[in-house]
Amino acid sequence: MQFLVTGAAGFLGSALANRLAREGNSVRGLDDLSTGDPSILAPSVNFTRGDINDRPKLWTLLQGVDCVYHLAARVLVPESILYPREYDKVNVGGTVALMEAMHDVGVRRVVFISSGAIYGDQSRQPVSEEAIPQPRSPYAVSKLAAEYYVRTIGRLWGIETVCLRVFNAYGPGQALPPVHPPVIPNFLRQAAQEGTLVVHGDGNQTRDYVHLDDVLNAMSAASTAAGVNDRVINVGSGLETSVRELIRHVREITGKNPEVVYNPRNDKGPARLCADLKLAKELLGYSPAVSLEVGLRNTFEMDPRLQAREINEK
């Protein structure tokens, strides 16, 4: 098959593009490199640097494509609070531009990578796709709005659409920006270097941490599965893990006992979040296979940056 992966130089996008290429598919990648690194892509991935809002470039890249994986997005929740217009421009406007270009060229299916962040605070956990979204940040709002655009345009113009709400994905190679790094690689790195783990809140807040390999399995299935058109599907581990539990695992894996500092909780994320996977199992044959302990150990051992004294991040 011929695929286009937008956001191909990012954490999930690069892993997906490389996997598709290894499986013998023809893969094109698009990324503006605002945060991504094209050097992590396999040589067989045909990479183009460009903006997701560049319609002429999209038309060229979409020629002959069977399915698009749309991952191009701004993804930092705290940053979205400071720059909501930029998040709307890229995450919403870029998605609309892609859908318009797909219609122009005649591409049949798009797999849109959304986020579990759209749910916000929910009284019932695990949370199913039928829950009413309660987004708590411009990032979450932009992902939800993009979902509505993808599905609405898909219905109007006959494009098959699948929206995957990916929860807290982690794994080797996840970006470690100097400001607001993801919790898992940051905790592993800080613990290994005998630093301090900073927790916002009492540590009882929970998330659904899902390993990269499991996310890739769900994304791979979504490109060819039958009966998924116009569906929104959760992708997670189906397990609720508190920050305190995560710290315990981090200590065991690194063999270190870092100091933990508990700061007041901010209002940028929900208190609890866990994915109901019933629909993913029914429609995608999805069953997460990587436990948190195994996934954390894999992440720590396979990513030398987490053990280095000096981290050089773009």
C-alpha cells in the first residue's frame, strides 16, 4: 500500500512510518520540523519538509496514496494555553486543509490520531467513546474540533475516516524538550541521574500509559479494518496508574531512590483518566500486550538519552 504520514518526524509518526516501510509499503512523510527529527526515519521513507497547511504540497504528496495517517499537530498542553491561535491554526486548520486536499486528489481513507485529553474530567472510569468530552486545554479543544471536521467532511465527501483517541503513549525515542517534558522519560532520566521528581498534586491522579508498540498495532489495524468508517476509538492500556505507582516502578527499574517533591496541583489535566477498550477490541482486534513494568524497562534500556548526564535536545 501507499501511505502518507503527516507529522512523520515526531515520536509516534516516525515509529509508524518506519514500521510501515519495514512491512514493504511505500511511505511518504511530511513534517515541518518545528519539533521533529528526520534523521530517525528509515532511508526508505520518502520524507518532505513542509507545512500541513500547504495545499499544493499536499496535492503532490497525496498522488496515488491509499491511506493517510494524520499525526501533524502541536501537542504541548501548557504551550497551548499560551498560544491557542497557533494550536487552532495547525491542529484544526491543518486538518481541514488535509481533508480538502484528500478530496481533491481522491484519497479514500484517513486515520486521524486524536487524544484521550479530549475527555477531561469524567465521573466514570474507564471512559468510553460515548462520554461527553470535557476538554480542559486549547490543545484538547483543538483535537476535538479536528475530530468533528474529519468526520463531518468525511461524511459529506465520501472519505473513510477513523479517529483514534490515543491516551498517554510512551516508549524509546520520545522527545524530551527542556520545558514540559513528558512524565515517563523525564522521571526515568531524573531518577537515573539522582535528580528530583516533581509532582503536581498529591500523586494520586491517574493516567492510562500505553506503550508505543501497542499504539502502532492499533494504528496499523485502522488502515485496513472493515466497519470502522466514521468511528472514534480509544487506544490505551485499559489500566489506571497513579503517579505514585509510576514512581515506584521508576525506582525499581533505575535502581535509584530519587527525592520526590509534591507541588500544588495545576488545572491543566483531569484527576483520573483510563481508556475503555471494548470498541478497539471489537473493531480493530486490539489487545494491549505490553505491561507498564515491561514497557518502562524497555524504554529505559533502549533509550541511552535517559541515562546520559547531558541531554542535547532540539
